[in-house]
Amino acid sequence: MLVIVCYDVATESRAGRGRLRRVARACEAVGQRVQKSVFECRLDQMQFEELERTLLQIIKTDEDCLRFYRLTEPVDIHVKEHGRFKSVDFDRPLVV
């Protein structure tokens, strides 16, 4: 499934800036950044639940915001891209 992860972490304090970095690292480990605080992740159900648990351990729910959007297949009907950034098509062969 394709999951869009969006977050807004309060960064007024040093602890908040640390949370922001930890959230970003956790998302980078499983997906691709499409905007500063938005990631696209191709996950199965178990990976999704693990990511959610990980992020919920990092954020402070009384200060920060975390949202998950699960897109149904076929994804190309639900996602339109405009501008410079072009996301990686995980269904095609990846050439490194």
C-alpha cells in the first residue's frame, strides 16, 4: 500500500528540533521525501504498523501533529505530480 506520512513538529525548543530530526530519519528509512515534512512510503500492513508505533514513540501528541494517508490502488488515479520533483516509481525496476 502507498502511505503518505505528514508531520508538523514543534521546534521552538531544542527537544522539539531533536524530535523533528528523529521523525525525519524514521521516515527516510522506509520512504522517500516528497516535501519537507511529507513522505511517500510503500509498505505492507506490518511495516505500516511498525512505522506508526515508532513515530508515536517519538512525537509529543500535545505539541506535534502526525497524519497518515493510505491510498488505495491504483495509485496513479489518486496521485498527480506537478513541478520539478518526480517521485520514484517503485513498481518499475530501480537502476542505481
